[in-house]
Amino acid sequence: MNTKTHLFLLITAFFALSVTVNAQIPENKISVIPESAIITDSLKNELEKSPFTLKSLKQGVVYSVTSKGYEPMFFKLKTEKKPIPFPENLSSCSPCLMELNGSAFEEGVEKTSSLRLRKKVADRRQTIMLGVMTSQIKISDETVIAQINGRKLKYNNDNIHLTMGYAQNLTHPIINGLENNFIDAYDVDENKKETTRLYKAKIFVKPVITKLEYRLEGRLLRDYSGPAAIECEWRFFYTTDTTKSLGSITTKTSLYRTGGDYDLPVHLLVYEAAKDLVNTDTLFSYLDKMERKYLAGALSAPTSVSKTPEVRFASQKEMLRNFSSAVVTIENEDGFGSGIVIDPSGVILTNYHVVESDTSTLKVRISSSEELVPAHVKVLNSDYDLALIEVSAGKLTAVSLEEKDSLEVGDAVFAIGTPLDRALGQSVTKGIVSGFRRLNGVNFIQTDVSINSGNSGGALVSETGKLMGIATMKAAGKGIEGLGFCIPASTIITALGLKQK
């Protein structure tokens, strides 16, 4: 073979290869919402601007569609020799959201529809707990909701659950869609162990699916690809009354499912629908308003207690001795906790969860006494995890709650209580105020002062001798240290309706 012939063959082969690669992408352009979207590679190099042709892209390489203020979309083109139109030429795409310009059942609708990027959710320091109820599918039996390899399936079809699953199985993909933002979601049916509503959501949401459409092609579940759409009405309730809806938000979500996905198609739809719910501009303010309204209605009826005269202590040690004598150990058959006498007649402040499990066998160990005095419940408030109990034991050492929020970050504080063992009553530990948090609608003082099991209900005392709150909970786990939370005195006064006179 001479040199000229060899060169001709090389040029011919290269030209044929070029034609094959370019043939993967037909001439139609792909629009994106927003129009400012661009395609970038792994090095953040800009390759194409919207609308896209995809001609400059290589097969089998991961690219991203991005725009400022929006979550990115990641995709990869199939490695094929035959020309394949978009979006069938996608081997993967996440999240492959679309604005379908017709029904998902319309043949080819995905080829003329726009890709959609989802706006980023604003960062918020506050989280709102939301309980997710079992979904309801409000679709008539005779409604066609799926088309699999050309076969239409109605909602009442015996095989529909092979691609759809069941309503009770949709909760976890919905929770996954709600996470990683300002919502702390959980399954209502799985969170029944908490004894106090302070650690439970004030608001439940019930997803009601009113429309489903998906048209898929493929040999197996993992191969199924095609357009899909869901319409969901998210109904909100207070946890105390799940029969009366507070209102609802409706989301409409459509997407293109690519192959290589082992999740059920409807699980993917509800996951993305939940993300669209979080993306609703008014959701945070809507939930925050409902949560505050709930807590305002959870305040206890007014209770009067005697206000103890302010005492000037000669030393910090004397101050701590006085507070220690006002801190008690509260016991019942299920365990023990701490409390603080706030009225010399025998009114004791503690946490709801300290006494709730068994109020009939309540007994109090006053100061260092070995004697246990019977106690009875005066006020219970589960939503704020607070309780008042009462004993008849003569005149007791008492301290009043500080009515002003005078603590600042960095201030020294002391915790006094009964940690870990009944024999450790009136233990004193020292730390600082680490911050101020709002958890599940309730204000907390965050501190690194040592708080352990049994400290709940014990006093949090300022360096100047003020009762600033009571210890309530701590974060526990491997590598977690110095993360305790106390309910502030001002919150306690409001929640229990205390009138210190």
C-alpha cells in the first residue's frame, strides 16, 4: 500500500467516525428553565449555553446544567453508534426535571419539552419539625395512570403496584425529599416513643396524590425510561387534630426517568414532588406561622407562686450552697430526675418527661435528706416539656425564676442536679453559654455545662446567682461533647403562666 492510499483511508475513517458522533444529536435545540442555564464539564468549563444542541459533548462523560441560584442537574450521554434523539440519548440524569408541554402519555412530548432546574432553598438557621402521615392516592379505579411498553394500566390493575408500590411505602422517599434543608421530617407511625411533644412535630403533613402519569419503555424495572408526572396536594394538620385541615399546597412535578434506576417510578416522583414542596417560596413562613400559633395555644392556665426576696451572697460558694439546697431529686417507679423549688410552700419546677411516665408514685428527696416525700402533680405541659409538682414538707428553700433574658454568649453558668445516680444529688458543674437556639418552635439556651441523664429539670444558674432556666436535654453520640440545652426562665414563665408575686 503506498503512502497516498494509506492517507486516503485514514481520512475516510476519521470522517466516518466524525459523522457517527455528530449523528447522535439531532438538530433540534433543548430549551431550559431558566434560559440562563449553561452546560459545564467537571472542570467547570462552559461548553454550551441554553438552548442546547449537545453537539460539543462526548458520550459517557458526566456534565452538569447550572445557573446561578439553582440546583445543578447532572447527566451523561449513552455510548451508542446509532443516532438517538434527546432525551432518549441520556444514560443518566439527576434530577431530570421537565416542564412537559402536554400529557406524559402523548408520544414524543418529552422531545419538545423544556428541562427545568430547581431553585436553591434559602439557608435558614431555624428548623421546623414535620411529621409525615401515610399518603393517600385519590385517583379513581378506572383512571389510566401508566403505559408500560405500550400497554395502558388503570389504577385498579392487578400489576400496577409493580411500578407504583403501595401508599404506605411512599413515606420514606417523601421524607428523603424533604430533608437537607429547614425541615426535620419523620414518619408519624415510627415516632411514638417520645413521652413529650416538645420532641415531636406540632404539624403533620398528609400527601394526597391526585394525578399520576408515566409512560415507560424497557425490558426490566431498572431499564424503564420515559416521561412521568405527578400532582400532589400536601394537606397540613396540627398533631392534636388530624381531622381538621389547616390548609394545603399543591405541587405539579414532571420529569424524565432514565434507565439504570432500581427505584420504583412512583417513588422517584414523590421524592421530587417533596423537593418541589420545600422549594415553595412561602412554605417556611407558612409552617413557622402555624407552629407559633400552635405553641401560643399550648400555654398553661395562670399559676401564682410566691416570689422569693433577692439575696446578696457573700461569695459564689455561698450562692451555690443556697441553690443546691433548693434543688431536689424526683423519683418514681420508672426512674429519677431533678427539680428546683420555686415556692417555699413546696411548688417544684421540673420537666414533663421526668414525671409523666408515672405520676401516681411520685416522691421527692429534698436537699441531702434521706427521706422521700410524696408529691402530686400541679401542672403538666407536654408541648414545652414542663411540669409543676407540689409537696407538703414545711417551709423550703426556694428561688425565683429570672424574668429577664440577661445571659449572653460566653457567660459562665452552673448546672445543679442529680446526674446518673440518685446518690449524686445536688451535683454542681460549670460551663458557659454557647448560644441561643430555637428547636421545634421553643427557645433554648445552648451550653457546654455537663448535663447527664438525671440532670433533667435541674437548675441552670448564672454566675450572679439568678435562676436562668432548667436543664432539659443533651445531644449524645460518638464524638459529641458539651452540647446541652436548657429551657430559659422567660419561656418557662410564659409557658406555665407563672405569676411570681
